[in-house]
Amino acid sequence: MSITTFIIISIIKSAAVVGVLLTAVAYSVWLERKVSAHIQNRWGPTRVGPFGLLQPLADGVKFIFKEDLTQPHVYKPLYIAAPIIAVVFAITSISVIPFGNWVELGRLGGTYLQITDVNIGLLVVLGITSMGVYGVALAGWSSNNKYSLLGGLRASAQMVSYEVSLGLSLVGVVIMAGSLSLRTIVDAQAGVFWGFIPRWNIFHGQTLGFFIYLISAYAETNRTPFDLPEAESELVAGYHTEYSAMKFAMFFMAEYANMVTVACLATLMFLGGWHGPIAGPPILEDIEPVLWFCLKVFFFMFLYVWVRWTLPRFRYDQLMAFSWKVLLPLAIANIVYTALVVALRA
Amino acid sequence: MFHLILFLFFGAICVGGAVNLLAQSHPINSALSLIVVMGSLAAEYLLLGAEFLAAIQVIVYAGAIMVLFLITIMLLNAGKEERTKGSRVAILIGVPGVLIGGVLVTWTLLHRSDMPSVPIGALKGDPSDIARLLFHQFLLPFEVTSVLILIAIMGAVVLASRPEAIARRHYGDEAPEETRELVASGKDH
């Protein structure tokens, strides 16, 4: 492949992935409003478009036309930079996520359905998501408001704590696949046991790891029951109390983009990525893996909403104790157990 | 060629961030400059071919340690530091001193060192290579370092736990003054 085709294909892939991601973000908000409404016996958005499907567009327009307030007491450079930092890191982390097989493009050669394949893909995702905490922390500090500051402090302490168990819960999968490349990890999960149970890691000794990951991921994305940074009954709105219009929308987008990334990672690491039953003519065989991948990600997004409207919020000391005294020992036990099994089988 | 330009670019950002760290008068800005330095160092590692090291640099230093720096600054609510006039001696001796030191170190590294120079992208930075080095050749230093960190953690826990809180936990709210002193001195068991 020549350098020109490489650049053109890369640009097309990046534009497509970012477009899909932003659409997914907008429609997760719609999904959240709709599902939460039905859980509470309401209708949710119904006015704009059929089933309220154009509501995200209307919201976007509203965010653009709202007055963008900047309070006189904020520390301006960081106040403006914080939402940008949050949204940039949230969107960048999608760049190494693979969502399908190799596709042939005729004379142009072919390409993997992934913006770029690096051999430390997992670490890249973890590194970029760990940088996302700066957006929240700096927003809380630069707003110069006690509720915002408390929200920012809570967010950074919570995200640093849960990052440890999140990272350790993935080590078991890495030991089993023997690689940090997301594509290799997914390929290691192909096939079935006894003819019908898929060889996904969740059914292959990593069930504990999966649940540790799931719980830490909720805390990492600041979702209920771990939404202490923006607990509205105690902190008004936490770190984004002072933000309005598009700056607020950027935090909103960052939160949902992080949810999508975390759901993608859960799919890749524990649910076998794009593997699933494939049938039909050859043209469908290229598309079906992507559909399986999207279906699994959608399942996680639905789970997020379901959990949010089911469980009450933790108390702050419970939250920290749960991370350090329950999840961390369990994650370490999972690593030791997996390493022992792999070593004894080798 | 393209890699060399990127290498120089990130090197310049790294030095710029380091200078900005010293020049800023607000601790938050200094901490953010340090994050920029860490990030551009990670980019330099990446360009040299040590991608695992680059990822670890971002996760550990930029993503975890600097967050703790930031939390500390935010908790202490450290304000702007006051400008002093600076000392003439520091400028007269310090600036030439730094320049001479820098030139000496560069010259020694370039002409009097046995270390071979590595072309860009040629370092072997695969996770398995690093693991082999850590768990074979450098196993003892690696394990000793982890014990050192464990000791530091235990020290921090001891320093952070307040004697009054421990006394209350063991003897209830009405612990007499003598008991508290006993707990504080560590002679209660």
C-alpha cells in the first residue's frame, strides 16, 4: 500500500469512526431519557420526530444558542481549557478500538476495521482514559466555587482509586491472551466449547474479572451508583455547576463518549469482540461481525442506564472502602489464580 | 526525516514545559507544565521505539502521580507565590554555571562515552523484552525496589493514622487522657 492510499484510508476511517461515535453519544442520551422514562412509567421525549428521535438534534441546537456565561470569579484559562481536555481525551481513546475483521478493498488492498492497530492497544486506551480526569479536576478547581471544588476533588480521588482495580481486572485477560494488542486478545476468543458455549473470556475463567471491570468502569465514568462528583443533592451539580451552553455540553459528551469506550473495551476483553454466529452470502460476512460488536456495545449501554435508574448512590466513605478493601484484593486474587492456571497448563 | 522533525518538536515542547514550570507563579500552572513535560517525554520514547515505556510513562506519571500532585494543590488551596526581586549573585554565577555544565555533559556524552548512539525507532521496546530484562537480568534490583515501596507505604500509613482516632476506636469516646497518651506512644499493647 502506498503512503497516499494509507493516508486517505486513515482519514476516511477516522472521520467515519468519530462520526459514528458522536452519533452514538447523542443517541445514548436519547436512550437514557427514554429508558429512564419507561422505568418511571413516563413517556420521555415524544414531541420532536417519531418516538422523539430528533430530540438529540434539538438539544444540540439549544446548547449552541444558549448564552455562554463566564462568571467573573473563575480562573479563565483553565476554566475554558477544562471541557476541551475532557472531550478531547474522551474521543481520542476510540482510536485503537478494533470493531471488525480485515476487509478487502479490491485494488486498494485492504484494511482492518480499526483506525490504527498498535501492539500495546490496551495500554493506550488505559493511558488516555487516565488523562481524562484532568478535565474534571481542573473544571472543579478553576470554577472557584466550593461545590465545584468538592466535586473535582471527589472525582479525581475516585477515578484514581478505581483505575487501579480497573487495570488489574484486565490483567487476567492479558495473561490468557499473552498480548496487549486488542486484536490478538479478540482473536484468542474465537471458537466454542462443547459445540454451543462461545469461548469468550467471561465464560473462560474470567467471570470474576468481568464483574470487577464492570463495577470499576461505572465508577471510572462517574455513573450512578458512583456519581459522587456530581451528586446533585449535596453538591448542586459538582464540577460543572458553573458551566453553561456548549461548555456544559462538552462535559456531557465526554461522559457519554467515555461510556462508549468503556463498553467497547468490555466487549473486546470479555465478550469476544466481533465474534458471533455468521451466516449468509459473502457480502454479509464482512458486515455481520461489526453488527455483533455493535449489539454487544449496545447491551452495555443499556445496562448503564438500567443500573442508573435502579441503584441508589453510595456514600463517599463506602465508595472508597469498596474500591480499596473489596475490589482491589479480589482483582489481585483473580490475577494470581489466572497466572497459576496458565502456568500449570503450560 | 519526518521522525526526526517530530523528535525535535517534542524535545522543544519538553524543554519549554520545563522552563514554564519554573517561570509560572501559580502552583497549578507549574503542575500542568510538569504534565506537559511528562507527556512529551512519552512521545520521545514512542519515537525511539520504546512504546511500552511510553504508555507506562503516561499511565503512571501523567495519569496517576500528577493527579495526586493536583489533588494536593487543590486541597491546600495554594495561592500565587510572591515575586521576589531575585538575587544578583544567582544570575551572575547561576546562568553561566548552568551553561558550562550543560556544555560539559553534552561534550562528554558525545565524545568520551562508550555508549553507542541509537537511530530513531531502533530501540527494542516490546513488553516481552522489558519483562525478560526485569525478571532475569535485573530480578534482584526489581524485587528490592518493590520492598522499598512497600516500606514507604507502611511508613505513610503510620504517619497518616492519628493516635486519637485509634484510641477512640479501641476504647470508645470516653477514653481517658492517659490511655490516649499511651496509644500515642505505642505502649498500650
